[in-house]
Amino acid sequence: MMKYIKELRDGGRIQDVYLCKHKQSMVTKNGKPYDSLILQDRTGTLDAKIWDPNSEGISEFDELEYIYVSGSVSMFNGQLQANLRQVRKADASEYIAADYLPVTQKNRKMLYSELMDFVRSIKNPYLKELLTGFFVDDTDFVKSFAEHSAAKTVHHGFVGGLLEHTVSVTKFADFLAHSYPLINRDLLITAALLHDIGKTKELSLFPHNDYTDDGQMLGHIVIGSEMIHDRAAKIAGFPELLETELKHCILAHHGELEYGSPKKPELIEALALNLADNADAKLETMTEILEAGKDSHDKWLGFNRFFDSNIRKTEDERI
């Protein structure tokens, strides 16, 4: 039976087939060549090193090939790392491709149904037509949106992650809209549903799940704003100010210039979207950390660079 990456532990062995998501030949400070890999299965990714790539146990293989590996696993800088001593290309009979694509644990059809409930709740006819254009009429966009991840590594980095993240952010946004009457709910919900649509062009689909040229040079925030402008231009009479307000929410949804937002929030709806997006991203990231360490006997799971903090499990005293 396959041993998934989430089941690997410090001091244990690794001996199975994994997808080589990334491969890079490098040189140590002493001038010795080594290979740096990222292994992937449906439970996550693992940093791996081949310290002697010219040894007899290492056969030729390329990035995005399935490889059989053998070696040891240890902690390095608070993260698990594999030291591989044997690597070879795997036979097609040795793996099932579905085991190597991380997928949302939630039902994607139900998630999309929830998303469409929000679309139907919009009263403004222009915003409703805009959303329908994306999420109903454009079948290519719908397919891509449902299959994309929400990030390369940080949070929701799995098939269906973009859909799951979008629905969660929209639920947060809906709560804020009902709690603060000054918020224009139609504008906020529309912005929440569209805030990350640029990721369908920023990131490639699995198994690559990597940045495209547009993703590297423009980023999903700018791409998403352009997508909204292009589709709004096809809707007769779409109010210019409404388009500007909507695009502002998209451009400001990371909240700070240093976090990649071209603008800081200047509308209450933009502020609310930033809070909703940040809350879901951070809570999902923490959830993934805790899930990865749930079988560990240690209460403390180590320092995490994203949170700049040592993460600890909560004492479970529930009856």
C-alpha cells in the first residue's frame, strides 16, 4: 500500500512512487553537485535532495515524471526533507495518476451550487449579468475555475482549491455585509466571487500548478481586473463608476502594497473583502499545518515562516 507524504515522519523511511513536481541541479558551497526535488502526491509535497546524483542507485529521470524513490526522512529548518539514495523512473503499472493530484476534500458540485446561490442573490442587474457571464455562460472558464488551485504553495494548493476558497471568502463577506448595513452587499458579494478569477490565468493546471508568463509578469490581481473590464465592456450600459468600484475591490483585496495590492482599500467593500480573504487564507493555512501534524505526539509543531510563529495544537478537552 502506498505511503502518502502526510504519513511520513522524522527519522522514517521513504520508499514508494511519487510525482517529481520539480527538479533542479545545484552545487553546494564546496562545489559538489546535487539535485533538489519536490515530490508530490495527493496529500501534499515534500522537499527532497539527491546528494550524490552520479551514484549507481540514481537513474535518469525528468521533471513531471513518476519516480520510484528510496531513502530517509528527517527534519530540516522545521520541515520534513527526504535524502534519496535510489531513484528510477516508475513503470506505468506501479502507480495510479489520481493518487498524485491533491484534491479538495469537499464536494465540488455542492461548492459550485453554493456559489450559484450567491450569484442568484444579486439584485443589481449589471452585476448579475457580469457574474452569469463568467459562471454560467463561459463553459471554458467554469471548467478551469473548478479545477484550479488557489495558490502554488501557501493555502488551498489543490484541485478545486480556487472554488473552495472563493466560496469560503464569499461566506465571510456575506456575514460582514449583514453585520454592517453601510456595506453594499451586491458589490461586496460580486467582488468576493470574482476576487481571484485571475488565478485561472496566473497558475497552470495540475500537475504543473506553476506560474504562467502572465502570472509572473502581471499577477492574478491585475489579470482579474482586466478580465472584469473585458466582460463588462460587452454588457450594454454597464455603469463606469460601478465597474471602477468593483475593480478597486479586486485591486485592493490583498490590503497592503507590500502584499501585492496595487491599491490599498478606499471603499468599505474593499476593506471587507480584504478581511474576508485574509481570514480564509490564514485559517486554511493553519488548518493544513494542524492536519499535517495531527498524528504527531508533539503538541508543538515547529516554527512556521508564514505565521512567523511556533505552532501548537490546542488541547482537546471536548467530551
